[in-house]
Amino acid sequence: MNIPKLSCPRIVIIGGGFGGLSLAQKLSKKDVQVVLIDKNNYHTFQPLLYQVSTGGLEPDSIAYPIRKVLKDYSNFYFRLADVQEILPEEKSILTTIGDLNYDYLVIATGSETNFFGNKEIEKNAMAMKSIPQSLNLRSLILENFEQALLTDEMHERDALMNFVIVGGGPTGVELAGALAEIKKGVLPKDYPDLDTRRAQINLVQSGDCILPGMSKKASEKAEEFLEKLGVEIWTNIRVTSYDGKVVTTKTDLTFNSATVVWAAGVMGATIKGIDAEELLVRGNRIRVNEFNQIPNYPDIFAIGDVACIENKDTPRGHPMMAQPAIQQGKNLGENLARLLDGKALKPFAYKDKGSMATIGRNKAVADTKNFKFQGVFAWFVWMFVHLFFLIGFRNRAIVFVNWVYNYIRFDREARLIIRPYNRDYSQFKD
Amino acid sequence: MNIPKLSCPRIVIIGGGFGGLSLAQKLSKKDVQVVLIDKNNYHTFQPLLYQVSTGGLEPDSIAYPIRKVLKDYSNFYFRLADVQEILPEEKSILTTIGDLNYDYLVIATGSETNFFGNKEIEKNAMAMKSIPQSLNLRSLILENFEQALLTDEMHERDALMNFVIVGGGPTGVELAGALAEIKKGVLPKDYPDLDTRRAQINLVQSGDCILPGMSKKASEKAEEFLEKLGVEIWTNIRVTSYDGKVVTTKTDLTFNSATVVWAAGVMGATIKGIDAEELLVRGNRIRVNEFNQIPNYPDIFAIGDVACIENKDTPRGHPMMAQPAIQQGKNLGENLARLLDGKALKPFAYKDKGSMATIGRNKAVADTKNFKFQGVFAWFVWMFVHLFFLIGFRNRAIVFVNWVYNYIRFDREARLIIRPYNRDYSQFKD
């Protein structure tokens, strides 16, 4: 890997998401060598992936080069690689570009889509956890409309314009809202020779309400907003399979659909080597103590989505969102400094900043500790918070321009099939 | 293809580039049915592709949805398809989504990279004529720097940081200048553990000067600007092959390079069916008369890069650039209306608006009919003209934000490897 051996301890961080980056920033002034490894050379701002999928934003505006985050820190090294295995006994990791020793290792690998072992759904449904996946979904949606134009067979045409989003959490709700807005504002103009009113957006939720992690008020209001936009909400319906054409459920209900998005669950993206049975808890997350330390491995830590701090306040761990990851990253940064100074560690205390979801223009819901609010004000807060947490001035400026434009023009202009999803990529070399 | 048969004549346009779109716009108020076919659902603003390759712009900001251009016109149809063959006898075309009859056919397919039959160069060098190609080049450049970090073998490391751009026309010059700016402004910060001063940018030109299509003054000044930026210019050197590692030339000179960009020539992108030997002239362009009509095919026309109007003023046809395409599209739009009214056609008269090339910040060269100027003013004119010709307010705003940011910060922030070039794409489905 060509990383020099320094006299100070080496901290290896796997993953440049919210957790990994906030940890790296905390360590920037400490006397340590930091090696950050990620399979992408960029940080992804996951909360806005659904806007990439629906043509509202370009992918480059929600991604940020990791090297640029680290450029002002000394003793920081970035390496573009996949980590294949951890060898705790040798205090080293194996990666696609060689192996590397560590003094301390931090697993900040985040989460991946959880298909709950259903191979057929995994094969045929779209996921939306990365930029390439979001671009694939964008292409598929547009390709299906182009395809719908070409057929006179009503049944086939309807299936091509029928969207099924499985999972009523924030991702599913935001995607359903964005699709409903496209149906209203973009499709009738783009496809005048197609009866786009027949396009359907179905949001299928296994539980009895959408946004189950939020307040009852938020959940009800989100449902109302979505229905106003024309989204069909199906609660208490569990999807059992999808063969690429028909979605089946535990009930008699089926959907003929060419576009199924699986937003029904995520699970920790663990790495071989420490995933001993006793460590993994619900959701494939690694059980850690209140210092984010993995039991029996005092020099290995896990933060963010992949980590689960089980205690009486959070029997199932913290929510798999940006805030716990950022806060755990910061706390661990301080704790690693304390560890090196021989001081006692400080347990992680989560400061719940609330949660929110946007449904469409002027429509969002927000829960904070003291206030729960919905509608226009929540929507403005949502935008402000997302702009604030985006990394980089350029990204903020470009997202802002896009949002202003989309708001004024009722439009989504990034509806380009840059790399077709259905077709063979190889032909696009030329 | 599911296009209704109307009582008015059907004009089929193949290609949504500068020529095809300007023709479509001219026809918007005529009593005709227009079908525009393109293999992409977007128009590409090719003059800025080099900025996508070098991380200065996101691809979405130089592409524009074709459907959006046509949305306000009645009787306009867009179809996403590859045209495979023209059957002039049957007045129809064969495409990947079926066949279609036409009353008038316009070939506006533009140009593609000309490797002059050299299969080895075609296989190993990068081209930059489309957005996917430009993104591939961006990824390759960044991947090679990541790779350079991992090797201690000096020779290999140098090859990974050694760029060879073949062709000293505007594309080659602009790309070389942009790479030189990245070398100065971005690489030392991004790769502190790499001696990026050893990175080399070579511009290889077979003729005795760069920008041969422009004035002597422009050519000399461009050369001076590039040398100031540290680009090595090699004139009178003809590249003979590239095996993926070594570039060979007609002289003893060779280059060890992992990144070779072929910008040495373009040729008309013709379609099977009318490419009879006698019609194709130099550069694989279709010989047309002064009305852009193809000899012996009174109902088939060709415009833009793929067409060659041979007369005494332009014995080799008009330059393969945006302006002749736009102007021919407009003229043909008027001529088709005249044809339908039984009036005499108007021969195409090219109004040369001049040409320009940008080398770097505050550095551009411009030739117009009456003035030739270089430096800061030319650079501002270049930016203004390019913003003006970009389609869409959003695109202009976003390109403008990027340029201001890049100018102030000496940065290029879109340096993201979104779809790795070297690796297998299939693994990025998940």
C-alpha cells in the first residue's frame, strides 16, 4: 500500500461516510497517522440520492472528493480499495491493493440494502444506496417511459408506468413523493403522446403506518401529503417476491410493474474476520460497548450504521442515519486521543437532533425533541438542514441553484440516460 | 414505432446534435410531422466535453433532455433508438425499435473519432466524443493517479502520470491546458505523498503547428500559453501505434504512458444504405449539393459534420464544428418549407463567426473575420459564447457557478470516479 511507517500510532479507518469523515476530522490535529480506505474516491451524501434518481440533482453535486476533505491534514493517507478481511491476531487488514498493519482499526463501513435473503427480489428490484445505483434507477425509469411509447398493449404499457416502492421509511416516502411530482410536472410535457395519467406510484409498507420511526402526527401528515400527490399507499402489506414483472404479496394483492424499488431495509455492511456469531446483532450490526469498542478486540472499533450500542435506552442500537454516525465519529476521535494519553474513555451519549422527511414542494414533516411540525415551514427547515450538511461550497451552490430552478419551473432537468441501465454497458465505450 | 400517420408530410431527422435541433426548431411552426431519432435522450454540448473529463464540470450540466427542447411543438415525436439502415427505395429506415416511413429524411448524425483504421490505437487509446467517453477518461486519469501511489517502481509511476494527447486541434489544445492546470492546482494537494511535478502532459501534433485551422498568431500564442503551463508540445511527429503502454511514432521518439487520448481526427458518422462509394468524400462525409440534398436522392438530406458541401469556396466542405451544423439546420428548415410550398430552394451560405480555443485561466485565442485577439479578453469572450450557446437556463447557471468556483479556488471539484473505467462495471450494480 506504500504507506510510510511513522513513529506515531497508525489509525486505519474503513469507510469515508459520515462516521469515517467526522472521525478523521477529529483526529486531524492529533499526533497520529490516519489511513482512510474507501472503495470510492468520494463521500456520498446519501439523504439526497432519491433526488439523483428522479432527475432533480446531478450525482456530482451530492458527492465530494475524499482527498479534498483530508488535504489540509498532515499524516493523512487515503487509499482507494475494497477491504476484504480483517486479521485481528496480526493487527492487519487485507485489501484489493495489498495488506496494511494497524495500531487501531475503525470499521465505518455503513450499511447496505437488506433483501432479507430473498434472491429473486435482490435480482429484479432496484436498490438506492449508492450513486451508481441511483443513476441506474434514473435510467430505468426513463427507459421504461420510452418503452411504454412503443407498445399498444395496454397491460404492458401500464406495467411500464407502474412504480412499486417497497418500504415506507424516509427513503420510500421521499422517492414516492418525488416520482409523484414528476408524474404531474414533467411527464405530460415530455410524453404528450402517452397517457401519463395512467402512471401509478404505489408505496407498500409492511407495518400499519408509513414513517414508523417518526411521530404519529408526522406519519399521518406524510400520508395525507402523499395521497394529495396521488400516491397509492398500501399498509399492512408484506411483499413476498418480484420476478421482474409481477410483485406478489402475502395477501391476494399483486402489482404488474417494471420498476420496483426496494427500500424496505438496510443492514450493517460487515467485513470478514471479526463477524463472529456472537458479535452480530439484529440487522447484521456489530455489537460494541459504549466507547464503540468491539468486545474482545480492544483495538478495533465500529461506528455508524454498522455499529450497535446496546443499552437500556437503545436496546436495538441507534437509528441508522447520519447523526449517530457523525456523533460517534466525533466521540471516538476524542476517545482515541484519550486512549493514547492513558486517560479514561468517555461513553457515547447520543444527542437526538430529530428527524424529518420531505414529500414534495412545500410539504415536509419534522420531529424534534420539543416541536413537531409539518408543511411549508418543515420543508424550508429540511432544505436548510440538507444544504448545511452537504460538504463543500460548490455542492451547496449547485444544489441550491437546482432547487430554486426546480421550484420555480416545476421541473427536473437532470433526466438524462447517461449510462443506460437495461442495455449492455460495453457498447458505450465508443 | 407507434407514430401516428398524419395528413401532413413526415420529416424524419436522425440525430439531436446542433444541426438536428436547429432544424427541428425551424420546423416547429410548419405544417409537418417531425420525428427526431437519437441514440441518447439528451443533446450533448460537445465543446465542453474536455471539462467533464478534467473534473471541471458535471456531465449533466452540458447535456440537455431532447424531449424538453421539443415539448412546446405540436406534431413532434422523439424516439430513443439507433438507426441501422436507410432503405431509400422504400422511403423508410430500420432502427432498433422498428422501421419507419418518411417523406423527407435528414441525416444529422454528426461525426465520430477517426482512428484512420489503426485498430491498436482504437483499442487502447481514449476518445472524447461523447459523455460516457469523457467520464471514462475522467475515471482513468484519477485511477492512474491512485495507482501511481501504490508503486515504488519509478518507471511505472512515471508512465501512470504521463499523458499523451494526440492531435493539436482545439480539442487536444483545450484538454492539454486543462490537464496542466490540474497538475498545478489540484494534484499537489490531492496527492501530497506523490511527486506530482513528475507528471507530464505531452501534446503531439503531426503537422508543424498546433491549431492549424486558426491564424498563425492564434497558433503561436496558444503554443506560448501551453508552454507556460508546462505542456510539452511535439510538432511534426506522427503517432504510429499504442499498445496500452508505449506510444510509438514515425521517428525514434516514444512515450511510456498509461493515458493516451486520441484527438487526431474525426469522420462523418454515416449510416448503411446511402453510403455508396461515389457519395463519400474525404473524412467519410456525405457529398451534398448547396441545398444539403444528397445527389440522386432528392428526398434525403444531410447536415452538419456528416455532410460535405463541395464548392470552390469550400473544396473540403465546411469545418466540422457547431456553427456550420446550426446554420445548415436553419437553412434546411426554410428550404423544406419552400419545397412543400413548391418554391425554389435557397443555397446554403456559411457565415463564418470565427473560431476560438481556450488554454487555461485568462488564456484563450480567438479569430474572427475582422479581429484576432488572445489572452484575457479572448478568454472572457470564449466563456460568454459558450454560456450563450449552452441550451437551458439551469445548465448555464450551473456551468457559471462551476466556472466562478474553479476560477476563485483554482480547483476542479467534480473529480469523482463514479463509474470506474478499469474495473468491471457489473460489480457496481449493487
